[in-house]
Amino acid sequence: MSAYCVFDLLNVTDPEKMEQYRAGVFDNVARHGGKYLTVGGNPAVAEGHWQPNFLVVIEFPSLQQAHDWYDSDDYADLKALSLSGSESNAVFVEGF
């Protein structure tokens, strides 16, 4: 069953760290079986009050694989760059 990592980038606090992150994350996600479905774009709210800022959606073959990527040693340095260089919200959700 597919799973999705949904990130909403709220604020970039250190552009240099985020540039380093962007330079490595796409290949890193692919090595772990992930596929980017959207990066940014112009979200149009259809219901409610949610105002996403910069949406990123990554698909993985399974929820376990998504968590394995996020918690991997291979992603640790990139994750540290993202967490120290930006503010965001993130969720993992299983698809069907």
C-alpha cells in the first residue's frame, strides 16, 4: 500500500542550509524508493481554513519505507539541514 510524506514549508530561516538540502534530497529520496509528486506549486484551498505555504508530497511504496527513509542514517545529515534551516509541518499518511 502506497504512503505519502506531506510537508508544508512555512519559513526558510537559513537559505544556505536549505540550498545544501535541495542539492542532495532528490537523489536521496529516489535511493529509498520515493517519488516526488509535487514541490511547491500554487495550492488552491477548496475547504476549510488551511493555507499551505509551500507543499511537498513524496510517494513511497509503503508507510514502512517512508519511515525507513526519514529515519535512515543516509538522510540524517540532510534532515538536520532542513530542521535547522527551516520551519515546516510534516505528516505521513497511508494511501490505498
